[in-house]
Amino acid sequence: MRDIAIALIVFGSLPFIFKRPWLGVLVWVWLGVMNPHKLSYGFAYSFPFAQMVAGVTLMSLVISAQRCRVVWAAPSILLLLFVMWMSVTTVFALVPTNIFAAWTNVIKIMVMVFVALAVMHERKHIEWLVWMLVFCLGFYGVKGGIFTITGGGENRVYGPPGTFIEENNTLAVAILMAIPLIWYVRAYAPKPWMRWALMGSAVLCVAAALGSYSRGALVTIVPMLGFLYSQGSTIGGRRF
């Protein structure tokens, strides 16, 4: 059932992506960050959903009426220079063939990053992107936090197999990166129950990071929480 549900969602989104490429970015982030297909057990597990969505999104850049233009400011220019530098160091690596696969994966991600910069110009686009990241990473944070608390921290928390966040350290880093985003969307949540749910999600994310037994996560939690506290506590006129 998971395989069928994921396939229906992805294939059902393709006609909308043709008209609105920014939706393609959201679906690609869902597939690339959360990796829902890696939680299935059938054909969806190894199906190239992300590549298919990326291809449709790139085609939609040509046929869509939406304005597509990268704003070349300091952050985007520095990011482009960084990508170019990674390519140069790959060519001059001691054993370039050993790292070509990693470089290819990074370049694929960077292409979609620049696509996002080209199509996501409105505030609603950014808010949807933040909510998608919160959902994708918060899912594993809440799941891992419940697993840690109910199990008394006896077992280590890992991410979905065959993904960038499979290992405990990378999962912990991703979850901790999601906590400020959770706190941000909490400030704009329209309903009190949503704000309480997001606060609970942030607490469970901390529990999941601790349950990963990652030493880097333990060190990172302290300055991250300190930063949130130091922000004084207001975003958009609402108190944390």
C-alpha cells in the first residue's frame, strides 16, 4: 500500500508541476529529504521518483508561464563559486574516479537548488518550502523522539536506509537543523493547537538527536538552543 500511495502522489503531482515549477521543487524536496519511498517494501523503494520529478520540473521551466530568473546576489554568487570550486578540486583530486560519483550527486542537488532560486520568488513559495522541510525532517525527529523516550534510550536512532541521513550523525545534524525552522513556523501558526504541536515536535526532535548517541549532536544542541533563546523570543510579533 505504501508503494501505491507514494506512486499516486508523485504521478498525480506531475500535471501540476508542468504548470507551476515551484511545486516541482517542493515534491523534489519531499522525495530527496524525507525519502518516503525508502520506507516502502516494494517497487517504490528503488524507483527513481526524484529524478523523474526533477526532469519534469526542468521541462516546466521552458513551457511554464511563470517567471524564472535567478537573482544574482552575494549568496547565490558565492554558492555558484563554491560549486565551481568543488568541480575543480574533483578534477585535481589524487584519485578523481573515486569521488566522481559523489560529485555527480552533489551537482544534481545543486542544479535543483538553483532551480529553486529561479522559481521561488514569492513569500508563499518560501513558506511552503520551510513547511515542507519541517514536515520531512520533523517526521524523523518526532518518530525518533518517541522511539527514544518509549525505549528509555536503549537503542540508537537511525535514519531511513540508503539515504544521506541514514547514519546516526547525519540524521542528528538534519534534525537539529530542523528545530529552528519548526520554531519559525510555530510563530506563524494560526491555531493554538498547532503551536503546541510544533513545540512538542521540537522537544521530540531534541530527544531524537540525543537518542542518536551522536557526540556532534550533543555539542550542537547547546549553541542551537542558546541561539534560539538569544533571539529574544519574538518572530512576527509572537512570543516563543
